[in-house]
Amino acid sequence: MATTKTLTDLKLDFVRNLENTGRASATILAYRKDLEQLIEYLEKQGKNTIEPIRPLDIEAFRDSLRSQNYTDKSVSRKLNAVKTFFGWLVTQKILENDPAAPVAHPRYENPPPRILTRMEYRALRDAARGDLRISAIIESMLQTGIRIGEVSNLRLEDVQGDKILIKAYESQPEREIPLNEPAKQALHQYLAIRPKAQTTHVFVTKTGRPLLVRNIRSAIDRYFKEAGIEDAKVNDMRNTFIAHQLKSGVDIVTVSKIAGHRRLSTTEHYLQFVERKESRRGAKLDEL
């Protein structure tokens, strides 16, 4: 079915569809930016509607990204957004033939997850010891595997004695995560000095505003540097929690559920990087 809409118009329709179907906000943002990059490239070639676009155009866009020193992983992710967009146009009967379908992804290997050593995460703790707020965040992430976005969105009512509640959001279902003594103690020490605030967010700034993801990341990156830990990122604490629990023999289903993995295969991926004890169904989470 022919359409008079421009590529930009169709991109907006596609983004609205993603929003209406409940896709994660980070996914929507990434797809939108990737498609804007594609559209900018195609418009420079004099193409601002879908009719003249051919597989060679998509291949040329892919190759232009590689010439700009994007990694093969980044190129593949951007190409996935392009393929999803054109696939949607076909399902909507706006396009009959998908020009992105025959375009191949670049091959790449995922690097192994960065798992902090005992010496490294102890050094990180020591570096942040004088900062009760960041210490509580570090301890929470190490002992529960909670995501940085979940840390930022955690509310006071979500901290419930021996557990924290992660409310359902976007495509993630609600889940409960047990709190061990180090995590409970770190949270208790921080909450005792937490600034008064109108918001119920657990972690707030000195002026009582919610602590944003970028604030958390920059603070922890600073403590990684102070601790002399190289090539480490905030998400590596989550990697460390998952790997450590699997190594200690906690069954994979339990670890996957606590980590909030939607697929068991995501958790299984870590098994190749740890020497695993015999799995024990119902085994308690180990302290780091």
C-alpha cells in the first residue's frame, strides 16, 4: 500500500506503536535515535520516503557506521532497530517487500562479563566508606544484584525488613529480593542520616531530590578510580552478584528470579565463567 508519509512521519508512528505496546523506555529511546541516524543518512542520498529504499541502501548505511569507527556490536544493535522498523512497516502493509531483511549483521563476539574479584569489591567498599549514601548503594548492588535504575527508583516503602520489593515496571514483573545483614546494615546507616525530603525515593541528594542514575554512576565511577580498579563499570557489581551466587551453589532458577532475568539462558550464560559448586535447591544467598 503506497503512502505519502515521509520517513520521519513513519518513524514517529513506529515510536508511538512501541510506546503503546509497553516497550521499555530505554529501548524506545535507542530505536528512535538509531532511526534518526538512518533517516539522516538516507536524506543525504536524496531519499526521504520508503518507496525508493533498497537493500543496497541499508547495506551502505551499515558500512557507513563501520567507517565511523562504531564497534560491530553497536552497528549490529543499530541494524536491529532498522530491521524492526521495516519489519513493522511490512506488518502494517505499508511496505510489501522489506529492504532490510536480506542485510546481514556484522559478526562479533560478546566479551565475558566483568566479575570483580574479592580484593576489588573490598577495595571499592573501603574507598566509599566515608559516604554512607553511596556505601549503601554499593552494598545493595553487590548483595542483591539490583539494577542501577532500580536503585534510583527504590522507595522507602519498598524496603521491608529482610527484603526489598521491586515494583513492576515496563516489561519487568514485580519481584522480591532478600536482604542479608551487610545490605540491611548499610541501608539502615544511610536511612538514619538521609536528608528530609518530600519524595519517598530512598536515595536523595543533599537538597532532598531523587538521586538520578547518572548521579549514581558518576559517584561509583569516582570510587572505582579511587580504589584503583580499572575497566570496571557500575553494572559489574550486578555481574559479580550473579556469578558469586552461582559459584557458591545457589540454584540457577533462584538466581535468575532474584536478578530479574526474563530468560533463564541469560543467567546460564554466566556458568561458563565460574567454577560452580554442586547446586543446592533452596540454598541461601551467599554474602560477598
